[in-house]
Amino acid sequence: MKSVANWQFLLAALYTWSASVFFGAVLLDIVYFNAASSALAPAETLMLFSEAADFLLLILALTLLAGMVAVGAAWKVRPARNLFIASLLLVVAEFLAPMLFFSIIETAQASLGFNVGSWVRLTLSALPPILAFLGLWKLNS
């Protein structure tokens, strides 16, 4: 298979890094929320997490932009392009899942007795960097 230019690999690696950072930020947010919600008053918790949400949205915007650039950079290598597109779609799904599936998540949470939303969020944010790493590997091979 034809090797890609250095700039294409660099742009795809930037998205892979950004998706990994976004996963780490979501993981940190979930752990911090569980620890702080039991230790702080509800008003303090709400203020802290609104600031954290703004930071996560900034990282998400950069990840989406880097993802679109990575798809463009890998456009001629079909396996890599498809993996980057799937990764990018999962990033969008992680953003939209709480809004679209709120009632389903709340119902499952009430019936199962544990925080299903955190697990859905964690899973949807863990898969994009994995797919991006695979796309980066396919792009280089």
C-alpha cells in the first residue's frame, strides 16, 4: 500500500491525541463528580460542574475539528478513513447521548440501581481513541 505524507500522518495523529485527551477528561469528570457530589453542598457542586462542562465542551470542539481534518487527511486510504469516520461519529454520539436518551438512561438507572449514565458516557468516550489509533495504524501501513 502507498505510504502517506508526513503531514497527513501528523494531522491524523493530532486527532488521535485529541480523542485520547477527551477520554481522559471525561474519565476525570466522572470520577470527580462521584467524589465531589457526596462531599459538597448541591449549590457548590452545580457551580463546579458547570465550569467543568464548559472546559469539556472546549475539548470536544477541538476534537471534532481535529477529527474532520483527520478524515480529510486520510481520505484516500479507505480503511483509515472509515475508522476515523466511525471514531468521529462516536464522539458526536457521546455528546448527544445524554440529550437523546435521557429518559431511557434514567429508567435503566432507576431499575438497575447504579449510575448507567456514567457507564454509557465512559464507553462512548473510550471507543473513539481506540478507533482513531487503529485508523492511524491503517494510515501508516
